[in-house]
Amino acid sequence: MDKRNTVSRRGAAWLALALCLALLLSAGAAGAYQWAQTDVNRGLDAHRRGELAEALKRYTMAIDSGELEPYSLSVAYNDRAAAWADEGDFLLIQGDKKRAKKSYDQAMADYAKAIDVNPAWGLLFTNRGLTWQRLGQYQKALDDFNRSIEMEPGYGQAYQAKAWLLATCPDPKFRNGPESMEMATQAAFIERDQSTLDTLAAAMARAGDFIQAAAVQVQAVDIARGPKGEEPAPEAMLRRLALYRQKKPYTAPRPRGADLR
């Protein structure tokens, strides 16, 4: 449990989503709160480096201190939940299903605590939904994405998460091209970037519009390459582009966590 890296680029993107803006906790802080907030921020830094044991230690110290006000406490629970989930992923790769399940259970317990503290924050439901998705619990994931949209209709990540699942789910009974396009279009309207365009292209392909899917995917790849084209194009995005040009939709692989059911 020393140093562990995220599994994939898309997994890293969701990790960035899951780790709330804990660094903001120190802004304007003073007095009794400063020490606990510093530990949350140190946990966030360790998590970003893939040092999950240190991240979990720091988040736990902050939570157990009793010094965090409610918003900050919900952030700490959320970020510790993300660390537990990443530990579960790592343990699954190592073949340790028993310990992996325990880590995922810890993640879900922390998301529940975060929601208890801050029940109107849509991000918490989206992040828990993403973790359900990693466990192959697709209906529970959709329920949380819907709850997030209900809580915060302007929160684009919830629309994107729902759109991606509806477009790419390994279980065909959850795939829905038209609804995925609706969700992805809303996400791209709120924030148009490489990730939302990648999702919109996947939705278009699932709906059968492969020409437009390829065109939008090219836009996503161009953004990923940077304004001067100096960055390498993400291989996963290029593979999806090739599929769309072959008139094939992209279907995500079955998550390792689904084996824990």
C-alpha cells in the first residue's frame, strides 16, 4: 500500500472529478480549522501522486479531528471515498478480491456520510454513481446520476457521466443511444471540452450517426492535442475514432469490480 497509480486515462479523469477542490479549504481559513484543512490538502496531494496509504491516513486524521465545518467535512469524506475506491481497483489488479471488496465497502460508507452531511451537493451523488459503475452496479449508478441532476441541474459532470454509461455500458439493457445523446448534448452545452465531446461522439455512435460521431471525435482529438498540436493524441480516443469510421459504436469493457457481486 505504498505507491499506486490510476489504471487508465479515463480513470484518471474521473479521479480528478472525484477529488473535490479540497485545496480551496485553506482559503481564508484561520484558527482551529487550519490543521485539519492542511491534512485534507496533503491527502489530496498524496492521492494525486498515487500514494493511497498516505492519502487515507491524512483524510482520516482530518475527519477524526472534529475540526472541520460541514462543507469541509463532506469534502474530506468524498475524497477519502475516492481513495478507498482506487485502493479497491489496485487490489483487484493484484487478485485480492476479499480486501478489494472491503475497500469498496469503505468507499460507499464514506459517500453515504458525505451525503448525510451535505445532501444537496450533486457532485457527491455523481461520484458515488461512478463508483457503482466501477462495480458493475449500473442501475444504482444511473439512480445516483439522476439524483445529481435533480439536485444541481447545471452540473455538467452528472449529464456526462449518465451519457457515457448509456452510450457505452457493457450490459446492453442499459444502453440507450437517443437518451445518451440528450444527456451528452447538455453536458457539452455546459462545458465544451475534449471529454464532453468524446462522450457526445460515443452517444452519436450508439444512436447510429457514425458520420457525425467521427466528426465530433476529430474535434475532441484536436482539443486533446493542444492549440498547436504539440500534445500526443490519447490512444483510447483514436481507437474510438477508428471504430466510428468503421460504423461501429464503442462498448466499454466489463469492469473488474463486477466480479465482486
